[in-house]
Amino acid sequence: MTVSYPQTRLRRTRSTAWSRALHRETVIGPADLIWPLFVTEGTGIEEPIASLPGVSRWSTDLVARRARDAAQLGIPCVALFPNTQPDRRSTEGKEALNPDNLMCRAIRAIRDAVGGDIGILTDVALDPYTSHGQDGLIDDAGYVVNDETVKVLVGQALNQAAAGADIIAPSDMMDGRIAAIRAALEQAGHDRMQVMSYSAKYASAFYGPFREAVGSRGLLQGDKKTYQMDPANAEEALREVELDIAEGADSVIVKPGMPYLDIVRRVKERFDVPVFAYQVSGEYAMIEAAVAAGAAERDALVLETLTAFKRAGCSGVLTYHAALAARLLGA
């Protein structure tokens, strides 16, 4: 097709607000958001997180209130991450299997407060429960062992399912864990349980504030490069996604978000499955730092970045700005 000026003036459709809305290719709303929430011990407790301004850890009763807020804002799902106390951490991460652990109590508190009006996504990985900060079990040399870790992850997933979770989200990046978890869920009668796999999770420099939030930053021994992905690799991400889909994942996550939009697009085009992105703690912190420095306006930055995720092919986004974005989008 050949087009030329002035017969074609692309600014015509941009000239008014109603016309821009009419021709908008990418639309985002509150239903596209998942709100990550950090849980801590106690009652009536709010603990602001220094490296995540505006984000706090909440005791289970207040997390339930945040879930109610989310439902009222039209946010369909919350994601829970526990800040396990040091005396409950161990090298084996046994607290992950405790049916009365912080995660399970938070699930039940939300279910009691909100019923089935909101989805509950739960993280499956051992880093909130290990004394060494790794996502799995380690051998004498400090290497994270795969198959032994998967056995514990299966127990963790079943524990969360029994407590009332709706979506199990393994973020550990062990090989074979999706197949093992899916088989165990089916055998236990959790045939409607969704599995949203962190399929392309990179060994990123953007996770620092999150590790502070769940209490593992000062505990981490070594790094996570033997199981999380090399940021230089894209083809490998497609292989990870393909395996997880074959093993029973209902949807997949790319993490981090903005630096990996090319991965989101390639996954969507190759597999045409629901793809989510996690706008991680470091991304959130950079936006807040820019706002604090007077370099940008928060509302505009939040909406532009979320629109970019949708434009790249995301079905939804996990973001700490979810409540703010939902208010803006619902206005």
C-alpha cells in the first residue's frame, strides 16, 4: 500500500480526546492487574519498607483489608509473599510445609474477609523460609539441588492449596517442578487449581527491595545464577516456557518486566498462552525515585509503563502500583 501526504494525515485521528480514545489500540483496566502484598506477623501491624516507598508489610488482618480494597477497586487477584521470622527459618525451609504458617494464615484471613470475590496467588519457592536465602535446598558445597528441592516445593504447593489458594505460582526455577506440582494437585483433588509459572525468571539486579521486604536480603549466601536465567538469553526463555506449558502450566510469567518486554512479545507470539509480567521491586523503586527527584510525574509514568506491558502482549501485570493504577483507570 502506498500512502502520501496530504491525502493521509495521521494527526487527524489524534486531534481530539474522543478520537484518540476511539482509535486506541491497547486498553488497560483494573482487571489487568495483580497486586503483590507482603505479610508479616502480628495484629494491626503495618511495617513500611524503606527501599519501597509507599509499600508496607501487613499483618494478616490488615492484608485481608487490602484484599477487600482490591476487590472494591476491580483488581481481580492479589499475590502474597511472607516475611518469615528468623526463628522459623531453617536450612531445609521446613516452615513452608507448616499448615499454620504465615502464608496459610493470610490465605485464610483473606478468604474469610472477601470470600470468593478475589483470587489469591501464592508464591512457591523456599527463599522466604530458608536461613541461607536460596530458593531451594543446598548441598555441602552450597549448590542448590534440583530434585530434592522439587519434592519440598510439591509439599509447599499442596499446603497452600489446602489453605485456599486459587493460583499456585512457582517462582523457584527448578527443572521439572511444574509437572511434579501439577500431578500432585490432580492426585489431591485440586483439579481446578491454576498454575501460573515463573517460566522466564532472570537472575536480575532489580530484586533488591523485594529481598528486603521478605527478609532474605541479608541472609542470601552467594547468588542465584545456577537456576535463574542469564539476562543475555532469549532463546532459552522460549525453551523454559515450552517445557512449563507441556508440564501443565495454565499461564506463564516473565520477570522482571520492562527490561524484558522483548521476551514477553516473543513468548506471546510463539505460544499464544496467557503471559504475565512482574513489574518488580527495582522497577517500582526507580519510578518512585524519579518522582521524588522531580524528574517525572507518578501517575503518567505508572499508566505508560503498564500500557507498555499490555502492548507487548501481557494478559496482566503484577505491580506494586496496582491500587493507584486501578484508581486512575477506574476514574
